[in-house]
Amino acid sequence: MSIGAVSRKSPWLVGSIAVVILVVAVMLASGGWISPFAKQAVIRALKQRYQSDVEIQSLDVSLFPYPHGTGRGLVFRKSGNKDAPPLIKLDGFTAVAGWFGLLARPHRVKYVRLEGLEIQVQFQGHKHEPGLRAKPPSGLLIEHMDADGTVLRVFPKTQGKQPLTFHIYKLSLHTVSGHAAMSYRAELHNAKPPGLIDAAGDFGPWDAEDPAGTPVSGKYRFSNADLGVFKGISGELSSRGQFHGELGKIEVNGETDTPDFAVSIAGHPVDLKTTFNATVDGENGDTFLHPVKARFGQTTVVCQGAVAGEPDAKGKTVSLNSVVQNGELADVLRLAVKSDLAPMTGRISFHSEIRIPPGHGEIPERLYLNGQFDLQSTKFTNPMLERRISKLSARAQGNTENDGDGATASNMRGTFLLDDGVLTLHGLSFQMPWATVSLNGTYGLRGESLDFHGALTMDAKLSQMTTGVKSFLLKALDPLFTTSKAGAVIPFHIGGTREHPRVGLGLRRK
């Protein structure tokens, strides 16, 4: 078949052959003269596309054996502001293309590698601020891009606030075009608690006029997070979940598992699992929880609130409202009491305000609680103490023959305030058959010190609690300890420590 026949049947083929012959000729003759022209063309295109000042320290382009180029020192700055910190800074880059990819529409680059990439995002107070503004798409698509070692800094609108800094040690991007969402895979080390985050999803297109409006979505896995950096607690946390939204408002749904969570005061590990729904402000990292459900043992805690910064405060403050309905009292006590066996069993319900301000002290010392509790069917695990309670309950009825053999279920309720490591109980009511204990006082978490004052109100009179001569002698005191509405009312106080309590009756003061 002749060349003429080919040209008549397939004119596009002749044109393609001509283009290839021309490119090969340029490739063989180019040497190093094409690089300066390529550098100026790239700078001009980037300036026009992003309306920013662009600097490139060096750029080398070669067409043999395939189109490729390397560059150093790429910097983006806001137009007309050379003293401003760079919006984007790049130590070096390499790009590789194919002949057919460059001739296609859109033009395609096979692979780009970025070295030493630093990105600084400044959230604006409103949309359309001058900055790194994207023009309409130019028709260039990068099939695959690696940017390991990227540093991303997000500066909040508020002046003087420290930026959020993310060190991404592995970053891969696919189908990067500048005008559509790109897929990504990122691995980074979380600073606090330290652990590995692996995330994958879609990002973009980048909204340079309003970065907070840039779409983002994906799934994540957080592993080997050491909670020991938060003084006062310990455990290794893992988490997984998914997220979607915009950089300024990201919705996150996930779950966590900490099989060895413990509070240092008690030191008893529990398997703590949570499920959560949260909204994250990408500008400052503030997180709003709605809600978090935490489960350990047979107890579930439901919390809502925020982990957010406050004016004139360095760090984040945890502010939550928590509720427990019909939980296991022993589960809760294991987190706060040192003894291997929980001192009490029963069911617990409470609601409380929880607040943990930022600081360097241990969490139990900074923890603030303010709420109410209700304990049902409580029993003491110490057999001797339980027998004393049973015996006291029987005496309160006037039964002097019971030696405390039968267990007695009791109920408690009251309000509590935990501040600066001291638990204050107010209006504590301890109810058991035929008697009620009312208490007010404090309990020191560190030294486990007790300082309570209260009264024991019984159905029986003082003289009915015993027999024989003692009963006869106590009849003279019955009027002093008997009210018109009940039997005897005996004031008492509790001091000492949890392991060695001292109980004193207020008979002398009475």
C-alpha cells in the first residue's frame, strides 16, 4: 500500500506520524536549551492560574527517552507581598510524562514526586479573600503523586493562636487535576496521644478563596495510641471510623477500644469501648461530641459536650454532660478505688457536669465533677462491715436478737462536687430497713482521707436497741435522742482513711 493510499484512508495517521517525527527531532537536538524556556513557561502558567507570586530556583527538562523534569525551590506567595510567609514551599519535585499522555486531552502526567512540601493554610474571616485563587481548570491531570514528608499548618482566624500542625510522613494522591476531587492515602503520626493514623478517601477540589469550604471525606484507622501521655490515666487506644464534610466542619463517626484503660489513682484496668459522633472544626481542631457512648463492664456512660479552646487559655478544655442509667456500681468504683475488690456492689444512676481544663497536673487533680447520684440495692463486700450494717438495721427496728447474719440491701442518693482532688458530698442519704443515715463531708482522693458528719435516724428508741441493764439505763436518755416524727436520732462523724475509718457518736455533744 502506498503512502498516498494511507493518507487518503487515514489522514489522522499521517498527522500523528508527522508530530512524532517533529518531537523526535526536537528531542535529539534539544540538549539543555529547552529548560530555561520551560521554567519561564511554568512560572507564567502558575502565576496566571493561582494569581500568586511564584518562584522556582531551578528547573531541568528533558525529552529523552521520555518527557521528564526535575526542579528545586518552588515557592508560592500572595501577590505583591514578598515578606509574607510562603503559602506553599517545595524543596524539590520530579515529573514524568508519556508522549501519548501529553498529546491527550486533558494533558496527562504519569507521575509526580514532591520533596519537602510545606503547606500553610490561612482560614479567612469570610469568603473571597485575596490569596491562592484558582482559575478555571487548565486541562492538566496528574495520574499519581507522592508527597511523603508533607507538613501541613492550619492557621486560625484568631490572631496569636498557634497553628494546627500535621506531619504526614506518607501521602499518595491520584487523579490530581485541580478542578475535581482527588483520591488520597495518608499516614501520619498523631502528636497527642502518640499513635499512627492511616486515612484514605477523597479531597477537593481545593477552594482557595475559602479553604474551609473544601470538601473532604474518607475512612481512618488510629492505632497504638498511648494514653499515658495524659498524666493520671493509661492504656493503649485504637479507633476506626469515617468522616465527611468540609474542612471547616467535618462530621466524624467512629468507635474506640482501650482494653487496658486505667486511672492512676486506682490502677485497675478495664476494657473501655466507645462509639461516637462528632463535629470537628478544621480551623482550630475544636471537637463537638453528640454523643459519645462509653461502655466498661456492665455500665454505659452517655456524654455530650466539646473538647475546645477557650479565650486566653493554652490547650483544649474538656466540657461534658454525662449520664449513667442503672449501671453497675462496682464498675465505677474500680476506676477510683485502690482495693482489688470493689467496696460496694449495687446499681448506680447519675448525671454530672465534667470539666478537665488544660494543664500539666494529673487528670484526677484537674478533674471537675458536679452532679447527683442514686445508688440502689447496695451491699458492702466486706463481710464484717455488712454484718454490722445488718445488725444496726435490726437494732433500728428494736430487734435485739439479730447478730447481723442476714444481708441488708441499702439505697443512697445525694449530690457531689469533685474539685482539686477533693470529693464533697452534700445531702447524702443512706437508707436501709428501719434506719436512715444523713451525711455531709469530704473525701480526699490522694490520701483517701475521710471527714464526714451526719446523723442516724431509727424507728426504735435508743433504749430499744439493747436489752437488760443497758436498756434500763438508756431509757433516761430516750427523750434527748427521740424526735416526734421518728425514733432515736444519733449524731456521728467519720474520720480517718478509707482503709482505717474512725466512727464517733455525738452522744457527749447531745
